[in-house]
Amino acid sequence: MNVEDIQSICRQLPAVTEDIKWGHDLVFSIGKMFCVVGLDQSPTSASFKVTDEEFEEMSIRPGFKPAPYVAKYKWVWVDDINRMKKTEWKKYLEQSYDLVKEKLSPKLKKELGLK
């Protein structure tokens, strides 16, 4: 896995934007962020939202922990993006996208062209 693989997965989702925030983090958003990749770290780290049920389980996996600042929203941080295979990344990034999309206001969903 590399940053380009994550970009490829995220870019396939409707209405996704991507930008650099805080000077060194690649952020994927759909009105609100759903994935953050730490570009200034080696190995490359990332954070994303998971379901309430998965949060505890994911947080105790080797190399994972509750994400700083956003753990209360059920985000996890992984110290190396290579800890998961591409198929897992696809599953979790699409799920994170869907979890964030569900919380968007009807007005914002309409503006973004989402149902």
C-alpha cells in the first residue's frame, strides 16, 4: 500500500475533495473529512472513521490506536498504512465515507449531488 493507492480508492467515491491541511496531512473529505494521511511520517500513517462496534476491536490491533483529537467520533489511527491490505483499505475507506455521508445535512447532500 502507498499513498497513491489510498488516493485512487478515495477519488472513485462521489463528491470527494482532497487537500493538504495542517501543512503535512493529505485530507479526503465529503463536506467533512473521512480520511487523513500523514505525509510527513515514515512509515506513512493514516486515520479514518469506523463503526461504533469496530472501534474497540480496531483500536487494539497491533499498530492501531484511537486517533488523536477525533477518537470520540470513533476514528482510529494506524502507524503504517501497510498494516492493511488494499482490500481492507477499500472496505474501511468506503465505510468511513458512508459513515460521514450519513451525518451530512440534507442541504449539503443536495449541494454535493448525493442522495
